[in-house]
Amino acid sequence: MEPFDTFATQQPAVAWDQNRQDLWQRIRQYAQQRAASPTPTLKSLVEDTARNTALHVHCAGLHIDAARQNVDQTGLQLLYDLLHASSFNTWRDALFNGNPINHTEKRAVLHTALRDSDGRNHTPAPIRHTVKTCFERMSTLAQRIRTGDWTSHTGETITDVVNLGIGGSDLGPRLVVRALEPFCTIQPRVHFVANADPADISLCLDTLNPARTLFIVCSKSFTTQETLRNAERARSWLLDNLDEPDLSKHFIGVTTNLDAASAFGIAVDNCLPLWDWVGGRYSVWSAIGLSVLIAIGPEHFSDFLRGAADVDHHFQSSDAPQNAPVLLALLSFLNSNVYGAQTHAIVPYATLLEHLPSYLQQLVMESNGKSRLRNGASTSFTTSPIIWGYVGTNSQHSFHQLLHQGTHLIPVDFILPETNAFGSTQDHNTVKAHCLAQMQALLTGRDTVSALAPDANADTTLVAQHRMMSGNRPSTLITLPILDPYHLGSLIALYEHKTFVEACLWDINAYDQWGVELGKALSATLEDQLNTAPTISITDTGMSDTDKPAHDAATQASLDRLRASRS
Ligand code: F6P
């Protein structure tokens, strides 16, 4: 059986009204009829050039080619109808108007305000004013650091900036600074430290001069243990290596929690604000992006914001068939909920986009990895697909075997800049050819005749079976004319809105993340216990003799072993 032969056996959520239930049944029937038709395959679908044209969309300089997706106009129309029956227009207005759509935390979701400098995307005026004031402070700070006006405790200029943050306070800036390396033309260099593992900060600091290093402590909450621990390590490093340093010359904070930042010792004038209406994974546009601004400068950062703002405008004003985030979300829903795909691969054909898969993992899975509807009932649908990936062409030599011949249905987003700041045109044509070839192979596969082994001595039938590739595997091509600040901003905003549209279809809140809280709380207790010298002996079963188990038996046994191994 090939992966696309199966249909998800999903039922509509109980909260759905009759109209949505009916549309869902029609979508399922559509998929079953297509499977039973004389030309059921994706290979046959792509011969319809009118259909293919309808699956090409432009958005803020990006071009999206979804012709290799297993749907025609009839199916797309049904999916659009389902989206509109899901009160999509109302939710979209509520997002941009700043209504508290993150209802479990009673918060608005206004990352779009961070890039709406001219107000055309309907951001409320007071919020725009607040954002503008912050952006001006960010730009001034960044320019002082870039030009050497900001000097260190020893009176020297800053050569290295280290961003201390994790999750949304790390992944966005890390992605953007790496992707825009050709735009980082002047010092300082920017580094990222996130992990609680001390190797992360130690290896970074080993390469730096404390007299010329500035730390940005990025933490929306200023309570995240990993970030605070790394900030303490950075402070100790400065204290150990400089003579009674003035730490205000070496620390900037970005947070909603100014009291905690100042209790840590960051000067009030060195703190940039953040607001509860910006989710961590949507915060690269805010002062959390200060490291980006320092790396690429205010003009390029404004271009980055402009690319995102143009996607916001497109998302609000384009009719459904040409609305790029809507199209991508509908296709993702189709693959997950109709055809049963569990995962979704992201493969950028650009070394500089190497952090895009991990960035999208947080954006998509922390947003939509939920099993409750907005009203608290359990959902009966599969929600967020598992996002994973790696850069092409490297990925071709690791997991593409599974993409081509494995038993899973895995839709792939191929992301390809049309030009390259490095190498010759021919060099970049090599990259383009690989990207196109992968999509073509996924689509067309290799039939049994062409799979016949060329080696006359081989058992040709057997080897042909192994060489045969089914094809008909879906992919989407997203191209950027150039990997620059504007188009990177567009690309990120495209995925942000896609994620929002999927949440509308599933009727879930994409903006809370309660699922990460329990592990944080448990680790605090376990850390205390690991720091306590063991007074125990370990029995054959791994359980302690003397401690009363404070945990479930499996956790207690692991804890006991780790405590014993420490001693
Ligand atoms: O992992 C949970 C989370 O709250 C993310 O949503 C967030 O991006 C990250 O931790 C970091 O949080 P903070 O910026 O508050 O340190």
C-alpha cells in the first residue's frame, strides 16, 4: 500500500455546527471519489494546466507553486467553504484589531502591530505609538553599538554581542542573523546562547574578550531558568575577568518584567520593553530582535518589517484563492486531516536558512500542538503536523530516501532563493536543479519498466521492485527572488498566518502554551533533589532504601541512579 492510498478516519469535532459537519463529509467524499476516478493520481492532475495555474500564488515578492498538491479546484473550493464556515473572517479581524483571542490568558495577539508602521494593517493607534517609541530606542541603541559610541567598562568598543534567550527569545533572531549574514557587514559579531547545558555558553565565551563583549538578556517573562542561569554565568565571567566592572556597560535586557531585570542588575535605561500581546514565538519583530538590528542595522531591519507588513496586508485583503497563507493552510489541512499525513518536512535549499526548520518547529508546534478546542472540549481531529527538516542538498543524503520510498505520506515545503550571494550563476543552477529534481522525483517516481536494473547479471525483477518509486508524493515550492531582509520577513510572516488559519480550521487557540509548564515545575523539584547528597543505597530494583519515593516509581528510580552516579 502507498501512503496516499489511506484516508484519515477523522470525525468532526462535537462543537461543529451542521454546516461544517456537512462540508467535512463532502470533503471526505471528494477525496474518496478522486481515489476511485479513472485518473486518480497527482501525476494525472498536473497535466491540467488550468488547475496548475490556479495553484500558483504571489505574495509580497514570494512565489508559491502548489501544483504538486493532490487537489483540484473542486476540492479547493470545498476547503475554502469549510474555512469560511469556521468564522475565519471574524477571527482574522479579531487578530488585527487586538481582541483578546488568546482567551486562556486573556491576551490580544498583536505581533502584526510590530510591523505596521504606517497603520495600513489596522493596528489601533495607541499601540502603534508604543511600538514606534520602542523601535526608536532600539535603533538608537543598535546604532550606538554599531558605530562604537557605546563603550565598554574599559572604554573600548564592542566587538561581540551575545544574545541570551531560549525558545522565541532565541530561535527567531538566530534564524534571521544567520540567514542575513551577507547583510552583517560591520562589527560587532552576534552570538546566540540558549541551552541550560553549560557547554553552550562556555564554548561561546572561550572565544570572546570580556572587555569588548555585550550581553542582551532576552526573556519575555524574565523567569525562564535557562536564560537566567546563562545570564548569571555571563555576569560571573565579567566579574572574574574585569577589574570591578561597571556591568551597565555590558548588559541590555528585553522583557515585560522590568522589575526582575532590574533586580538582576540591568540598568533601567538599558531595558527595552515587550508586551503581553506579543507571544514569544512571534516576537522577532520586537525588541527581542535587537541582536538582529545590531547585526544588520536599522534600514535592513525596516525592510525585514516591511516584508512582513506586506504579507499582513495581503493576508487581510486578498481573496481566498489567491491568499497565500490561506492556500498553504488549506493544503496542510488536506494532507493532515483528509489524507492522514502525520508530519510535514521543511527543506530550504539555502545553507543560510539552516535554522528555518527549528524556527518553524516552535512556531507551528507550540502554537497548534493542542488537543482542546477553544471551548475546552477534546478535539477529534489531528492538529499540528510534526514539523521537521534540514537544508537541501544535505538532506538528500540523509532522509530523502524515506521521502521517496518510505511508507509515510510526507508533504514537503521546498524553499528556494532564486539567486545566491555566493558563487556563480552556474553554482546556483546546481542548487536549483537539485531542488527541482527532488520535487519531480517525488511527483513522477519511477515505474517498473524504467526501474529495470541496468546490470544484466542482476535478478532484474527483484532489483526493479526495489528501484521502483511510486511518485504521487505532494510538495510545494516557495521561491524568494533573493534571500534579503524584505523577503525573509515575508517568508516568516507567511508561515505565521498559515499557522493562524490552521488554528481557525481546528477551532483551537494557537497562542497559549500550557503544555510546557508542567515540565518546568517538575524540573525545579528534581534539580533540588539532584543537588542533595544521596544518603541512600540503591537496591537491585533501582529504588532507594531510605527515601520515601516522592515521584512515580520510574522517575524515582532514574533519580536515584543519577544521584548515586554523581557521588
Ligand atoms: O517554552 C515556553 C516558552 O514560554 C516559549 O513560549 C518562549 O518563547 C520561551 O519559553 C522563552 O520564554 P521567555 O522569553 O519568557 O524567557
